[in-house]
Amino acid sequence: MRNKIVFALAGLGLLLGIAGAVYFGIRHPPQPPAFNPTANPFAHAIYASGIIESAQAGGENVNLYPEVAGPVVRLMVGDGQAVAAGAPLLTIDPTVQQAATAQLKAQADAARSTLEALRRQPRPETLEVARAQMEAAAANLKQVGDQLAKQRESYALDPRSVSKDVLDTAENATKVAAANLEVARRQYELTKAGAWSYDIESQRKVTEAAVKQYESANALLSKYTLRAPVDGTVLAVNVGIGGYVSPQGAYQTYTGGAGPPIVMSATQHYLAVRVFVDEILLHRLPPPERLVAQMQLRGTDTKLPLEFVGVQPYVTPKVELSDQRQERVDLRVLPVLFRFPKPADVSLYPGQLVDVYIGEK
């Protein structure tokens, strides 16, 4: 009985082995590729990897850094939002600068008021006081003058009626009264003339300096709102409300470094492609007037012709990797710039890697 079970199991195993061999020996048709691999569209071409950017006169993207430091208290935009030039993007806490600006404004207003007061001199009330003092001095002179005249007449009639000492005192009082009248008169003329021109000029310069300080503080206060320098699209907002920003940028959570708080692109009717050509292939690069290029989006069959823009004539180490294991990270490349109209039926984003073939007409 035991031998029968062994022979039965051996026969079953043999049948399973034959069935498996037959099944796995059947040739299945290969699955079609999800997309066609990149193909050279030109007879002779240079292959290079490229990165999509916003199309603008210079630079890769518009990296916005604030000119002042502080925590962000308000965000007015989000990723992908279209903005116009001058639109506010974020606001940094301006409390301290607002107080300093208000203080300087008050100082400028006070200096301006002092200058205006100097220019409007004399005050009518002050001039009236000076005139009254002059009139009082004239009345006093007349009074002592009349007394002197009477004493002189009396002395002329009878020298014994007025002593010489009293007569001298009256004459001295008359001279003092005349001097006081002259002082009052000159004081009246000085008051009537108003402020000295040198005092006005000095106060004008003090006022101008105070106004400049206020304008400088007010201009700095406006820097606490970061605004869009051009019409464009917000590509990335790298800071949140409460996050600290400075002219060095904002802390990047995932990289551990500092980067621009906001990254913008120009208006995306056109997009640019920055192509990195290996320095060992530069001698094969066609002249600009005969240069043509085509890019293909990775993972798709989408191919787009490129319009040549120019070359950045400076070979640098490559910083954008193409995700290929065999790629050398010490590669030195020449950036070549192209652009193309943004298609309506294809989703394209700045920072996207593409395959580019550069050929010759």
C-alpha cells in the first residue's frame, strides 16, 4: 500500500512538471510600450537633456527676496496664481518700522511748522507790542523833556529856584528817555523786518533733512510688502504665515538651506528650454543660423519644435541631473536656450526635464 502511494505521488509530480513545461513554454506576444522611446528626428544631431523654464529676457526664473527681515504676517497669493506687476505677494510684520516712520513724520512736521513760523514773522501781536513799547518810550521822553524845559525856564528866571543838581538829573533823565526811545524804535524795526534770512535758510535745511529722513523711513516701510516686479505666474510659495524671511531668503524644510520665499515666472504664453550640451560635443554644435531642435516630453509621445534663442557662452558644471544612472555628476556643459509657444492641450511646468535633439538645417 505504501509503495502505491509513492508511485502515485511520483506520477502526479511528473504530470505537473510536464504541464508546467508546456504552459511556460508558450510564447506570449510582448506588451506594446507605454510610449515610444526618444528617437532622433534629424539625420545628424546632438542629444542633450533640458529643463523647462519661464521665457524671459534673462535668468531662469524670477526669484523674489525681501529687502528687510521679519516674520510673515500675511500671504496674498498661492502657487500657480497669475499676478500683475506691482501686486502684493506677502507682508512682513511692519510694527517697529511703522512706529519709527510715525516718529520721523512728527519730527518733519514740527520742523516744517517752525520754518513756516519763521517765514510768517512778524506776528501782528508781537509787532503791536513793539509799537506800544516805542510809543511808551516816546511818551516818557516827552514827559521828562517837558519837566526839563520847565526847570530850565525856572532856572533862567531865578537861579535860586532850581538847584544845579536837580537840573542835571532832569537832563540825564531826558537823555536816558531819548536812548530808550531809540532802543524801542530799533526793536520795532527789527520785529517788523521778521526773521533773519540766515535763520530761515538754516531752518529750511533742518526741515529738508527731517523730511528726507521721513521719506527714507517710509520707503523702507514699503519694503515690508513684497510685490510682483512683472506680470507673471507664481511658481512656488516657500514660506507660510509666521515663517521668518530675510534678504538671505527663507528656510527650506526639506533641503535645510535658504531659498527664495517666492518664485515667479514671466507670462507663460511662451516657455523656455535650457539645454545642457556636453563640452565634448561643443565642436559639433551647428552655427546659430542653421540650428534646429526638437524636444520630447519624457513618458509621452509629445514632440515639440524649438525656436533657438541664444547661447550662454560660459561652460559650467552641470547642476540638473537627468535621472540616468550612468550620468557623470562632474559633467561640464554649455547652456543653450530655446523657446516654444505653450500648447493648450499639454500640461507643462517650469522645472520639468525634457529630451532634446539639436540638429542642423
